[in-house]
Amino acid sequence: MEAAVVRLRRCRNGSLVLVYLAAILLAATAAAALSDAEASDIARRQLLSLREGDGDLPDDFEFDIHVDVTFANERLRRAYVALQAWRRAMYSDPKNFTGGWVGADVCSYFGVTCVPALDDANTTVVAGIDLNGGDIAGYLPAELGMLTDIAFFHINSNRFCGIIPKSFSRLTLLHELDVSNNRFVGGFPDVVLQIPVLKYLDLRFNDFDGTLPPHLFDKDLDAIFVNSNRFVGFIPENFGNSTATVVVLANNAFIGCIPRSVGRMADTLDELMLLNNRLDGCIPPELAELVNSTVVDVSGNALVGTLPEGLVNMIRLEQLDVSRNQLAGAVAENVCKLPALANFSFAHNFFSVEAEACVPSEDSPVALDDSGNCLDGGRPGQKPLPECALVLAHPVDCRTNVCSKMPAPPAKKVPRPPDVSPHPLPPAPSPENQPPKKSPAPQPVSPQPSPPPSVKSPPAPAPAPAPISSPPPLIKSPPPPVPVSSPPPLLKSPPPPVSMSLPPPSVKSPPPLPPRSPPAPVKSPPPPPPVSSPPPPVPVRSPPPPPPSPISSPPPSMKSPPPPAVPSPPPPAPSSPPPSAPEEFILPPIMAQQYASPPPPLFQGY
């Protein structure tokens, strides 16, 4: 698998730029041809196809598939099942890459590589997939997890949508995963971190969002490309734990400081690209400890302060770009004379002094750019003096400067169910948990549902005499069932015992005893919502149509003359159960904008 590492080495000459630009022109219309609506539809189809919800496969899945074709070995049969499922998940293949994907000879399929198995030289297996640049529209089915012998999976510059299914965690031999320049969405695909031997991870030019998981930098990767997505938040503090030679986090929306742990990457890091984010604070002095790095680009952020003095020790540095920040101070001669330096841009900052060796000239061996600063001496293209004065009058001391801090996690609000409106303030009388609205008096017109407390008993100072378990108590229901008392179906409002008349209604006896009547709402007017559903704001929708208001028994216990009657089996309040909304698939946010999504930079031999 050394080839994977070789591919990471870039051409360090002008040809790289030409090749890159040519590739951009060729792919300029690829991803743009797929509308957001189409991408959303494809993602929906993928979610509907995922058997396990998260995209994994049942352990016995392969035994449920019957194929009427003969294969040289079982591994090729599994590869056939996976590739055919993938082909069915493709909705457009303008270059006909998969037109020949028919028959049992999967090794003859375009883009499929077969080799002898690592554990059995006499067994041929599918070792890799490469459909780069196919402009294919579709999604990744969970069946791709059956390709357990592949070492590389390259599908860059296509129009695949949706998510990376969890079944990819089964690809235990996968070294290279390149899904760049597609239309994938959702948070960072954590499943890729479960691939045990993965070395090359390329997620750039997609629509992934959210924050980066710290575990990304603890994994033994050789290359990390997550640029040009929609990632946000802070770069994890364990950033320096990464063993990668190339780390590209450009063109996202990261904030905060460059982690000081970056210096721990000195032995392995070759290229660091943090451009075009929202990083602030000073450039940490630890950055200058990357003495083996050849490319460092932190341009297009909001960095302040001065350049670290230790930059003079980066003797292998070839390209340094700190432009488009708010840096000030001086640009030292030793930096501009670094032995391997070929390009150095410090344009569009607030530098006020530059060494003679840093002044751009045709004779300089280094391509320099000092425009848009506050340099005196008649340097062309500098900022207006008033603009410079505003910044230079308040220099930043990097010894005390602190960049934006990680916001404290929102205090965990324990969603406690509306507590029983305990201590009813007004009613000093045995307010058992009764809602503040004890009003035994005239029917409380629509007393709004008091907290779920359904205090079984309304304030009723009434004599606790045999609380006529008449209709009152009722509500043994789930939560504090709320004796539906007030006319408005407010089910939760116990106090309204009165409801139908009789201010005295009280009788609900605090300890409401058990008339066991489970649902027994006592109040005729209110829809007899037996409140079966606990805390949920029960059906407060039935007010208007007072359903069968059986149970007409007035609270005045004892009296129950009215109709105590029907209550007995109180028909569970109609319309009581909260309307359950039809379940529908929740798609990951499809935020892919239509853009020509340039292909990822090309690397020699890749």
C-alpha cells in the first residue's frame, strides 16, 4: 500500500498549477448539473433504502440474497451483489462507466480492480473501485459494505448524494477513501473513523457540516482533506496529535485560535492549509516548530499580532502565506531569506516595516507580495493612512492576547415536566398539589391548563368527609391525570372542579380517593378527556365539540344528583389521544449549493 503514500507527493513546480486549472475547466459543469431538488430526492431514496436506518447491513444479509449465476469464489459473488445494488442506485451515468456492469465477471467491470487475495493467492477478489470523473448521479447503498477486500475506493468528481452508510465500517482493508467533489451532506461521517487501516481521507468539495470530531486527529492518517465543506466551530485541541503529512481544513467556517498543539506535528507534517476560515488570535509560536513543513497557509482569517520570531527556523519552508489577516509589526529579513522559500505573501495586513530583502523585485529569488499594508517609503498599493492609524494605534500583545473562547456548553436544562403547580399560593387550604387556580367558585371559565399537576382534588376546603369518591378523584390516570375540571377542555386544570355549577364544588377531596375511576373526568362541560396521555398537553383541542359529555356529575360530591351516572366507564375521551403525526423520513440537511465544484487538486501519480 506504499502507493497510497506516493500519491500524496505533489509536483513542486508550475505544472501542478496548470494541471489543476485544466481539471477545474473540465469539471466545471459536473456537479452543477444536479439541482438541489434532485440531490434531495436522491438522498431521500437512499434513506428509504437503508435497512438499518444508519446504513449498516444485518449480519445475515448475504445469506438472504440469491443469485442465479456461478462465480469462481464466494468473495466474487458478494462483490457482484454489492456492485449490482450500487448500479441500481445510480440515476445518471452520462459517460456510461457502468454500462458494462453485467454478468458474473465483475473483474471485467469498468473501474473495478481485481487481484489475488492477501490471505489466499489462489483466490481472486475485488481489490479496488475507481470511478473518478464519471459525473455519475446516485447514492451509496449499504450493500457496498460487502466489498470487504477493497483497498481503495475512489469516486471523486461525480454527483453522488446523501450520506456515507455505516456499512463502510466493514471495509477493514480500505486504505484510501476519496469521495471528494460530490454532493454528500450531513455531519462529519464518523463511520470513516471506524475503518481500521484507513490512511488517506478525502472529503473535500462536498456539503458536510457541523464540527470536526476530536478523534479525527487521533487516528493514524497520512492525509486529511476536509476543505471546502460547511464545517464550523473550533479546531479540536488535540489537533497536534495527528500523524498526517498533509492537513487541509481550508474554506470552511472554523473559529477560534490555531491550537497550540500544532507544534507536536513537527516530525510528520509537510503541508498545513488553514486558509479562508474565521480563525482569530495570534499565530501561536508553536507554529514555527514545524521545521519539516514545506507549505503553511493561514491566509484569509482574522489573525492579529506579529509574525512569530521562530519562523526563521523553518528552513524547509517553500510557501508561506499569511495574507488577508490583521497582522502588524515588521517582516524580518531572515524570514524572506529562508533557504527553500519560493513564495511568500504577507499582503493585505497592517505591517508597517519590511526588510529590504522582503521588498518585491524581479531580481528576488522569492515571489513576494507586500501590497495592501501600511508600509512607508512610497510603496505602491498600501492602505490609506487613516485606516492604518486605527489599527497601529492599538498594537496587540501576543503574550496576553486571548482569542475567542469555546462557548460554555448550554446549561443542560433538564426538561422537567411542568411541575405540579405545587404550593398553590392562594389557597392556603390543603392545596394538595393543586394548581394555583383553586377557584371553587363559579366555573372558572377556561382556566388555562395548569401544569400537568392534576391534583386530583380541587381546593375544596370542603369537609374531608368521605370525599364522596364520587366523580372527583378520578383520574388515576398516568400522570397526575388532571381532573378535567374546567369547562374548557383544559384537562390539566384540576381546580375547576366547579365547572358545572355549584361554587362549593370542592368535594374533590384532596386525597381523592380512589374511585379508581381511571379516566373518570368529572366535569361534564369539559370534554371528558380522560387524559390517557400523560404529560403531553393532552387534547386540548376538543373543547369546542364537547364530546359525549357523559359524566355530568357535578363536583359537589355528595350531591352527585345530576347524572353521576354515565361516568362509570367513561369513554376514554374522544380525541383525547394526541394526534400522532405520520412518520416521515428526516433527511440530513441538503444544503448543497449549485457550484461547479472544482475537482480536488491533482497529485502526481494519483
